Amino acid sequence: MNRIAGLLLVASSLMAAQQQMSLADCEEAFQKNNLQLLAEQYNINMADADILQAKIWELPQLSGQINAYNPEGKKLFDAGHAKGAQVTQLIYMGGKKKNEIAFAKSNKELAQLQFSQLMVDLRTQLRTTYFNLYYEKLKLDNVNRQLGYMNDLLSAYRVQTAKGNVSLKDQVRLQSIVIQLNSDKVEINKNILEFEEDLKILTGITDDIDPLLSESEAKDLLAAQPFGDTEELKKVALENNADYRYYLKLIDNSKLYSQWQKSLNVPDVNIGAGWDQNGGTFKNEVNLMVGIPLPLWKSNRGNVEKANYAIQQNQKNADFQKLSLETKVQAAYQTWKNQYDQLTGIHSTDLDNLELVYTGMLKNFRSGNISLIEFTDFMDSYRDAVLQVYDMKNNVIQSAEKLNELVQTKIFY
């Protein structure tokens, strides 16, 4: 009894470690818990801090002097008769502060676009992993069902072989199918573990996630079709793809940087007031102070030239990204269409017939109506066909998600 209770406890703990979740549940957990996403958010916060810093002016400077030695009175530090003080403030000219603030704000927009692209990439990874796990578990259920029957059959043949009623050759033929099914099971379980691990990292949920997706919902996903015009898809992608928009924004960013660097060539002005007790023309003299560098040459010419080259570089990068995005959209659409056409070429009645024939073959083999060779040949073909159909369905969804990732407008749901 204690052993049974222990086994039940282990089974219950394993059940508790698994959590059924819909795709929407996973996406909600992803937005709340994903550590990469949370870390990337700080780049936006740091960009806000840069804007705040750009708005801060230099502090005013206070300076003063006292007499070190009075030669007339032969007195050291005669502060009572000779001292003075000045206050100066740096005044930025040429729109330096305005340009620096505009550049800092542009950097924040770049950080926001990087955050948006990371969210798209990670969400696509989440969705594709979710569907991978869903179809791998369906494959596992099917393989387990086949293994259950084939293992029972193999056990019976072993008994009959030992008695001399069945040839060893027939037992080996069955054994080969069981070995192949077990090999499939090991590979599928390996994939399931990898997908479960990825989902844990993406969602921040430590339990194994069991996809909560009904067969009708899966059919609806497979039946969905995007725009029929790839040119329209390209247009939408160019309007919405955060990665491409980042490169466009980088052109504006480099222009703002160039403008800021140009404004640094304009001399700034120091304005202040000074008081002198005895050192000036008058006693307790108060003076206005103005200081400006002499603009004999452009002190920031190298940085301006570098900034102008950056504009040209970013323009070329944006042109490349545009070409790359349009090419990827066209290829992704064609990939989806090829896989969709391949899947829809298989009628639902064909799949129903496959299961019907499978059930019929099992029944007829038990009744002795078909030979072992016919049965094993069919089982081998059935195993391949079923796994391929699951892969085909998954490939359609995976290619649809790739298109969603590029266009960044939900075409498939």
C-alpha cells in the first residue's frame, strides 16, 4: 500500500508540474514575465534620462580673489582692503541645446523601435514554439497508440516463436517496426523537451506547458488566408516593420547629429558680473563681464564631416533593408502558399480514409484476413504518412507566422 501511495504521489506531482495554457495565456505571461523584454525596456528609460540630461545647462561659476600681500602696508592677506568676486554663466549659442535635445529624443525613438522589434521577434518565437509543441504532442499520442498495439502484437509473436508456431523472420519484421516507432518516440520526446524549455524561458512559467488548442481552432488557423497580392504585403511591411523603420529613423537621427555637431562650431558666450573692492578705477566697482572664443577656425570640423558620412551610410543601409524586406516578404508568401497548396491538396476525406483503413487493417489482421507482410508494409506507410501530415500542418502555420513577423500586421491569427 505504501508503494502504491508513493506512486500516486509521484504521478500527482508530475500532473501538477504541467499546466494547460492557451496561446493567449502564453502571450499574456510573456508580456509580463519575459526577462529579455523587461531588460530591453530599460534602454527606453535610459534614453529618457539622456533627454533629461540634455536639457541641463552648465552651472554658473563663482570665483573670487583676496590680496596675498600688501606692499604698501607690508601685510600678508590684507583681505580687509583688497578683495573681489565674479559670477559667470555659459550661454549656449547656435541652437546647441535645442539640437542636443532633439538628438536625444531621436535616440529614444530608436530605442522604442528596437524594443518593438524585439517584442515581435520574441512573440513570433513564442507562437512558433507553441505550435511546434502542439503538433509534436499530437505525433507522440499517435506513435504511442501504434506502439501500444505493436508491442502487444510483438509479445504475442515472441510467445508463438518460442513455441515454434511462428517463424523468427515474422517476429523480426514486427520488431523492426517497433524499433522505428521507438526511435520516432525518442526524437519526438527530445523535441518536446526543447520546446517546453523554450516556452519556460519565454513565458517565465516554470511548469511544463501543455497547449490548450482544440482541433476546430487548429483547423481555423490552417484555413486562414492572407492577402492574395504580394505587392500589398510589401507595402504593409514597409509601413509597419519596426526593423526597417529603425533604419529609416537612423537617417533622421544622423541628420540631427550632424546639425548638432555643426552648431558646436558656433562660439558660446560667457556672461557674468564682478565686484572689486579696491582694484578697479573706482572703489567697490561692479563690472559686467563678457567672454567669447575667437572663431579663427572651425574647431568641430572633423566631427561634422564624420556625421555627414554617417547620413550617407545610413541611407545605403536603409535602401538595403528595404530590398531585403521586400525580398523576404515575397519569399515568405510563396513558401506559405506552396505549403498551403500542398496541405489543401489532401482532402479531409483522404485523411478520414487513412484512419478508416488503419482501423480496418488492424481488424482484418486480427481475423487473419491479411498476411503479416501486407500488414507490416501498411503500418510502415501509415507511420510515415501520419507524421508527414502533422509536419505539413505545422509547416503551414510556421510559414504563416514568418509572414506575420515580417509584415507585423496580423494576417493570420
